[in-house]
Amino acid sequence: MKELFGGPGKVSGLVLRMGQCVFGVASIAVMASSHGFATCTAFCYLIASMGLQVIWSFSLACMDIHALRLKRDLRNHIYLSLLVVGDWVTGILSLAAACSSAGVVVLIIKDTNMCKANPKLSCHMFQISVALAFLSWFFLAISSFVMFWLAASD
């Protein structure tokens, strides 16, 4: 089986998973601390999907830590299939949430001028949270393709 960057049970895989967790938690924290996020369904969906991604990524990071400590190989067909499905499901949900939230941010800032009309809205915080969500998804996309490649080459 091929040795790829970001594979399960490797340090590079752990780095990818920790990147997903860090940016996902940061996106949730920034969005949850902003004023007025609960008025928009897309922002609530972003928090929910980032929460799912953080739980998924953190559990896989724990598996990577366990495998690294015990020097175990996690690359078997069943485990890789589970990782492929889980990564792709959470990846699609995260990308959909980030894109819908980005669309809403553009709508409220550029098209409706709601940020100027209502200075209590934390429009800059919304932008930061969406950017962090895209960064988290980027790390997930890399690990999704690596897992798919490993499962296909098995």
C-alpha cells in the first residue's frame, strides 16, 4: 500500500486532523460570539456542521495519536472505507455550510446594506467565521482525497 501524506496513523494525518479541529473550533467560537448570528439559518447551520466536523476530526486525531503511540498500522480496507465515507459526508456538509454562509454574508454586506443600517450586527465576525470554516474544509478536503486514494489503491 502506498505511503501518502496525511494517511491514517501518520504524523501528517494527525496534523491535518488537528488543523481541521482548530479552524473548526475557531469558526464556531467566532460565530457564536458575534451578535445577531442566530437570526440567520445559514449561520446556525454553519455552527452545526462545524460542530460535526470538529467531533469527527477530533475522534480521528485521537485514533492517530493512539496508532502513533502503539506503532499500529491503521490502513486496512474496512477502516479506510469508513474514513472515506465519513470524510466525504462531513466535507460536503462543511462546504455547503461555508458556501451558504458566505452567500448570506455577501447578501447582508453588499446587497442589502444591513450592516450599515444595523450597527449591532457583527458583520466582520461573520466574515472571519466563514473564512475559518473554509480553512477547516480545506484541511478536510486534503484528507478526504488522501483517504479516497488509499482506499482505491488497496
